[in-house]
Amino acid sequence: MFKGLGERLDDIFKSLKGKGRITEDDVSQAMREVKMALLEADVNFKVVKEFVAQVKERAIGQDVLESLSPAQQVIKIVKDELTELLGGTQAKINIASKPPTIIMLVGLQGAGKTTTAGKLAKLLSKQGRRPLLVAGDIYRPAAIKQLQVLGEQLNIPVFSMGQENPVKIAQSAVENANSTGRDLVIIDTAGRLHVNEELMDELANIKGTVKPHEILLVVDAMTGQEAVNVADTFNQKLGLDGIIMTKLDGDARGGAALSVRKVTGTPIKFAGMGEKLDALEPFHPDRMADRILGMGDVLTLIEKA
Amino acid sequence: MGFFGRLKESLTKTRETFVEKIDQVFTGRKGIDEDLYEELEEVLIQADVGVSTAMKLVERVRKGVKARNVQEAARLKDIFQEELEYLMGEKTSPIKINPEGPTIIMVVGVNGVGKTTTIGKMAHNYKAQGKKVMLAAGDTFRAAAIDQLEIWAERVGVDIIKHQEGSDPGAVAYDAIHAARSRKADILLIDTAGRLHNKSHLMDELRKVHKIVAREMPGAPHEVLLILDATTGQNALSQVKIFSEAVHVTGIALTKLDGTAKGGVVTAIVTEMAIPVKLIGIGEGMDDLRPFNPKDFIDALYGRRNDDE
Ligand SMILES: Nc1nc2c(ncn2[C@@H]2O[C@H](COP(=O)(O)OP(=O)(O)OP(=O)(O)O)[C@@H](O)[C@H]2O)c(=O)[nH]1
Ligand SMILES: Nc1nc2c(ncn2[C@@H]2O[C@H](COP(=O)(O)OP(=O)(O)OP(=O)(O)O)[C@@H](O)[C@H]2O)c(=O)[nH]1
Ligand SMILES: [Mg+2]
Ligand SMILES: [Mg+2]
């Protein structure tokens, strides 16, 4: 739908051919385009502003390289900076020295928590762990059943106590894991709005009671500007250990990834790439950077040069 | 609390973040300058209105200011609201009802936006109006999607037509239409599995269901309702475009407006695409659905009117 950054910058830099040095004026023009591209990708406005200021500084006064066009050069700087901000590849779950390792998934309604719980269980059981899935969503119709169906598909046990208090459920689940020799507990929680204090308190209580080793925020890749407030509130309340971006198999630019990463400072650990239970991949910052900029072609563009 | 009061309450968070920011742009300034317009544009972009629609809206405000020769920034507030109202339109677009019955409504959208929940709420509303409602469990893919709809059917007290998980959604729609006719239902709501619009095989499947519905009953589906999550950013435009191309979307329902998301992308959709927003979702309960009335919506956002019911 939207023009990629490459195309935008090419238009601007047509006039720049043959110049020796990228001037402040050139960069200002280019940065306007970068800003637009990022906003259209749903990167939060404030994050964009900071980012652009930072990149601008790096770009001014650089020599125009023989090998790259000015557009490509700016793109490279933008891309490198973006990749760095998005963090490294860290598809790792903190494993507790004393089992069981407890993981809790939190997030807005419909983000993909329950599905991701199933995916994580599958991934980690392949790595030799013995997960227990915990049905901690007592509100959504058939939420427990949904997790049970996934458990059945995976042949992984699901702990549930019906509509019992979620704090109690989490606590009993950990006891159950201890007594049945499960070394990994994955707690699914109900979707909630970050502004719903009562439900946010519920999560804080679960955390206080079972002390999870990983609290992961599940974020829909299609999320808009609001991603910043969501991630910030969850992080303030719970102290997140990581983020999982879902629905990256769609065509959203996924600028929310940059926003949540920036505002929480926690790593994006995994990318949800489909509805099936094997569709969970390590998060790749460089690919994400390309995607946010709307340039699947950026690498080839630079390689060609 | 009346209808409007509840709407207003549920939009409190949205109001606090969006309107107050807009007001801040207009207050405590001497004159109207470029900075002001830029700030206004920024607030709009932060509400997910999108760059191009925000620019359009600001341009209209700019023209309004010129035409009326306005000097004080404080007066911009009214102009802005007028222009927003203009862009959003005034009319409410009700769900189309087939007077000969049954009215067939297909509900579509990407994963997790609130399709099934919206169906539950709609069923509740129509039932309260004395209509005979039926549901079709057309999501045969997602784990426990059928159970979820079944719980809604029980909660509301309406019939549901369902097949096994993994079965053909077209066959479910087929059965449901025939059941709706023979049981003389007024409304049939067809749930479908969430699907990302860039997956062509899934869009083909949806097209197939649509085709079966159209074949089994001339004039059906009477509505194809696309559900959008208010938290969604610019991707919503792509969703509207591609779903419309595939199954001829006739209306939009915007869910999860009870958060702080401003649903600003609706402004972009209404401005740039000719598909009306018909319903809004403001919570997870069965009473949390409202017809979308642009004027009420803007009023509730601004906290302007008191409960009038
Ligand atoms: N295409 C795609 N769909 C996904 C992905 N992750 C989850 N989904 C789908 O998104 C929808 C919502 O997923 P759930 O796991 O039920 O989300 P949730 O966060 O548990 O939802 P609530 O419990 O209602 O808050 C379902 O249709 C899932 O199949 C993904 O990575 N890609
Ligand atoms: N706060 C809030 N939550 C909502 C609203 N509408 C739906 N939800 C929640 O969003 C989540 C997803 O809703 P569903 O109705 O299952 O969404 P869906 O589109 O049918 O999902 P799939 O079938 O998996 O694609 C559930 O937790 C709902 O309770 C709303 O208006 N406000
Ligand atoms: Mg869930
Ligand atoms: Mg559904």
C-alpha cells in the first residue's frame, strides 16, 4: 500500500549525483522521507522523532561513497541503526537453576497468547523439556478448552481448575508440576487492556505468588501507535523479560516491534509466523528492519551497488 | 446509565488521551502558526489517523481558518471538530435487514480481532428486539472456536448450527442457511475463521463460502461485516482493501474501543474508502456493542453531551 523507503529516497537523491559529500540539507530532506516511512509502518511517533534525530547526526558529513548511491548510503545508515535498536537475536528462555522454570504470557485481547503458549510448549519440549500448560484465562468463553485442544494436539498435559481464581490456579499448577516432574510451567492468562487496573493487579498477584522466570508480553504485529503505552504499562506493572511479536506472517510493516523494544528495553525473543503450532521462529532484527522500512529489496539493492 | 452515557464512559480513556492532547494544541497560544498545525498533525498521527489523512484534515482546518479569517488559536477547536465531523460524515449506516427474512450476515476479519464476540453481542441485540436469531459455527479451524461460539449461543439463548472441527466451512454455511429458512429465523450470523488477508488460499476459502451463501439464497449475504481491532495501525487499510476485493465487504465493525486506542484509523478508512463503519465494540460483555454514529462518537470523545436517554 505504501511506498517503500528505497523508492522515496531515490526520488530525492536524483539531484545529488556527482556531489562529494552528503550535506545537512540533503540529509534533512532524506530524513523527512525516513520519518514518513517509519510512521506509515506504525512506529510510534515519539520513537520516530528520536530515531530520526539520531540517524541524522550520523549521516551528516559522511563522504558519498563511490560504491553506493547517496540513497543507498542513507538507507544503510538507517537500516544499521534500526537493526541495532531492535536488538540481537535472542531466542532464549531463561531456564531456572532449580526446576520448574515458570513462564507467564501476558497481553491484550486476541494478541495470540494461548496459541503462543502452545507453540512455546512444542518448541521447548523438542529441546527436551517437559512442559505443563496452565489454563489461567477464566474469563473468555472456551479459553480453557482452547488450551486443552492444543495440549491434546501436542500431547502435553494442561492444568486447569475451571473458573477458580487465576492466582490460585497458577500456584496449584506449580505444585502440580513439582509433584509430576514437569520442569517447565507455561501460564496462559486472559487478554486484558493495560488500563484495566483490576486485571493488571491480578497479573501482579500471579507474579508475586509464583515468581515466574520469564514474563513475556505477546504483541500483535499489526498494532498501531498504542503499542508504546501498552508495552510501557505492562512493563511498569510486571517487569517484562521479553516480547513475542505475533502474526508476522501478515503484511503489516510491524513498526510496533521497534516501539515496544525501545520503550521496554527488553528483547524481542520470538516471532509468530502462523496459526500452526510450529510457526514460532527466532526474531531477526535485520529482517524486521527491512520490513519496517518497506524494503525487502534493500539488501539486494546494496549488494548490487 | 443510558445508551449514550455508557458509550461516553467506555470512551473515557480514549477521550483523556486524544482530546486533551488536541485541546493542548489549541490552548495557551497567542496566534496561529505553522508550529500549531504541525503539532495538530502529530497528535492525529499518534491516534493512528495515518500520515496522509492527518495531512488532509489539517489542510482542511487551515482552509477553514483562512476562509473565516480566524486569529485566535482557541477558536480552532470548533473548526477542527467541524472538519472532523465533515470527514467522518453524519449518517449512521444501519445493518441491512432482509424484510422477507432471513437476513444473512457473514462476519470476516483477521485473527483475534473480535469476530466471534461481536457475533455474540449482535445475537443478543437482535434477540432483545424479539427476532429469531441463529448462529453458524463457520470457524472450523481454530482450537475450540466452535465451543466458544456455542457458549455465546447458550448465553444469549439462540440456536447454533455446527459441524466437527476441521470440516468444510462452506458446508456449515450451506446447512445453516437451509436451517435458518426452514426454522424461519430472522437473522443468521455466520462466523468465519480469522485469516490474514495476504494468504491467498485462505482468502480463496472465504470466497468459496461467500459463493455458497450467494448461491443458496439470492440476495445473500445481506451484510459482509469486516471486523477491525481499534488497536490496529495502518495495516487496517490493507485489511479493508483486500477483504473487500475478496468478499465485497458492506460494513465495518470496530472493536476494543474501550482501551486507550483512539481507533483513528477509522478516520482514514472513512476518508479513503467508501465502506461505512456500522458498529463499535466497547467491551467483552454482550451489551458492549453500539451502532456507529459519527456524531455521537465525536461527541462522546469530546465528552460534550450529557446522557440524553
Ligand atoms: N496468522 C497468525 N495467526 C496467529 C498467530 N498467533 C496467533 N494467531 C491467531 O490469532 C488468533 C488469536 O489467538 P489466541 O491465541 O486465541 O489469542 P489470545 O491472546 O490468547 O486471545 P485472548 O485469550 O482472547 O486474549 C487466533 O485465531 C490464532 O490462531 C500468528 O503468529 N500468525
Ligand atoms: N476489550 C474488548 N475486548 C474485546 C472486544 N471484542 C472482542 N474482545 C476480546 O478479544 C478477544 C478476541 O475475540 P474473538 O471474538 O475471539 O476474536 P475472533 O476475531 O473471533 O478471533 P479468531 O476467531 O481467533 O480469529 C477476546 O478475548 C474477546 O473477549 C471489545 O470490544 N473490547
Ligand atoms: Mg487466550
Ligand atoms: Mg473467532
